Amino acid sequence: MAPLDLEHQEYANRLYSAYEKRQAFEKDQIPESIHPRLAYELQQAVTAKKAQNGEALAGYKISLTSPETQQLFSSEKPLYGALTAPAISGNAIELSSMLSPLIEIELMFLIQEDIDADDSTTAILEKTLVAPGIEVPDSRFTEWFPNITLGQVIADSAVAGRIVVGEPAKNCSYDHLDQVRGELFLDGESIATGSSSEVLGHPVNAIKWLAAELEAHGLKLKRGLTVSSGTFILPKPLQKGRYEAKYEGIGSVELTVH
């Protein structure tokens, strides 16, 4: 990645400062018209700044994996964001530690061997473990959902917040992951349901897309990383309480928000 010019470095500095200080800023401080290519360069610059300050890359999150979510941000394909170590959450979150968080249900892929762009879906499943998960998107922009542009979402690391990863399932085949029903509960009450088919037709397709997209940006989907593969549902505002995400044939995971 070529060095950013001074103007674009200032954009990256704003994003990192908002992340570090947990203080959101108005979306007009980064142009709505920012091109996705430049937005990914800003994302990489912010991720590098986190690494310099001790936050190792821990994985990626994939967003806009359904026609409905793509339409919200006028996109014809998914996008990705980097996750650093603090994003891998335990089973409890303080609501006050977030800015304007949402909640989604997603399957998590734990990368056991490096994945190449030309790997088949079968090879990808042989190189991964699959676990039930919860994602808590959050943004450095104020009043962001769904009011920021595609480029702003990418620059803000696909509005990366936290992810919660449950126990990996055993022997997940392609057919096993097809049409998985997921359900989100809050304090025992069902609040949303969805299917793994919402994730590019099948969640392993999202991992294959990510491997190719990363290689196009000079990056690699490496062993040890965790990937949040895409939401089954439209995101909901995060609130205090006990959440549980259940996935048919996969397992469940809980998150308590204080």
C-alpha cells in the first residue's frame, strides 16, 4: 500500500482518534463520496496504527452479504473490515463502552490453515472450524445506521465493534451449513430469525469472496484468524439484557449487556 497523502492521512487519524478515545464524530468529516479503493487504504492505515499500539490483527468481518443490506448502502457486492484483538469479546459487554452499537447473528469461521483465493468451498471447510456467533457492529460516525455511505463504512473497518464466538461445531459439511436457521433471543424472548442463505446464498461463499478480495488488496486470510461471515438478520439496536443466538445444528452462544 502506497503512503497516504496528507489529506487522506488526516482522515485515517480522525478514525483512529475516534476509536482510541471512544468519541464519535460527524460523518461530514470524511467525504461521503470517498471511493471504496481509497476507503480500504484508510482502513489499512488505521489497522496498522492499531498494530503499532499493540492491537494485533485477529480477523475480519464481512458485511453486505444479502441483497437487502447491499441495497441499504447502494452496493452490488459485500465489503470487509479488519478486527483487532480487543474486538474478540467475552460473553459480557458494558453498553457504556460502545458508541452506537447494533447486534447481529453470524456464523464464525476459525481459520486453521491459510486460505487461498482459488481454494474450493470444500477446501475452505477443511481448513476452518465453524462456531455460533454474535456480532456487535459499532461506528466512529454519529447517527450512522443507515445514514453513512459505502466508502465511509469501508473506511470505518466495516463498522467493526465486537464479536462473540461460541464453541466450534463438529464436522460441518457444505450441506450442514446450508439453510441453517438462526434465532436471536433477548431475555428469553425471540426478537429475530434468519437463515444462512442470507449470507451470499451460503456462508462459505462469503469466506471464498473474502479470500479473493484480501488478495486483491495484498492481504491474506491466514491461520489463526477469525472471520464473522455475515448477518442472518437486519441489525437491531443493542440494549441491556441477556442475548442468546441459537443456530440449528450448530449450537448457541450468549452475550450479556450491562
